[in-house]
Amino acid sequence: MGLESFALSFAEGQRIRLHLDKTLWVERC
């Protein structure tokens, strides 16, 4: 696993987490 793919998967994970945080925040309000 190269450094590029690691950075890519990390960025993807951050993007998914941000999306989940936004969704949960909207549901709470």
C-alpha cells in the first residue's frame, strides 16, 4: 500500500465522517 492510496483512503474516511456528523447533527435539532 503506497503513501498515495493511504492519503486517499484517509481523506475519504474524513469525508464520510464529516457527512455522518452533519447528518446526525441535523437529526438531533
